[in-house]
Amino acid sequence: MLRVKRQGNELSINSIIAMALALIVLAIIAFLLIRSAGQANKGTDCIAQGGDCLSECNDKLPILSPYTCSGEKEKCCMNIGGLGQSDK
């Protein structure tokens, strides 16, 4: 009698479990990336970094910083290391 060998067309249980675990890991990584992207915006905010949004920097806040302000013509001005303090 002829025996017909089955080709491995069906997915094994181990393959299905491995794919499900990989999908769960990818979902967790995507969630963490999306959550951290929302917090990254707070890191570039001028006021959150100790600056002040002004149209021009002044004697109290003499340093122009790279942080962002909400207004179009506003600049983020900071006082770093005691520069510009006239109280001394």
C-alpha cells in the first residue's frame, strides 16, 4: 500500500504561540513609544525648563535658549549660572 506523506501545511501550536507572544511584545513597545513621545514635548517647553517666553531677552533673562514658546514671535529667555543678575 502506498503511504502519502503529509507536507507540513498546518501551523503548529508552537508557531501560533510564538506569533501571539511576538504580537503582544510589539504592542507593548508601540504603547511605550507613543507614551514617551507625548512626554518628549514637555521636555522642550520653555517654562518647564525654567525660562520665560518674551518678545526680546532682557537684563534679568539674558540668554536666548533653544526651548520652544507657544507664541510665534516669542523667544525663550533664561538666566543660567547667575548671568545678568544685577543684585550683586
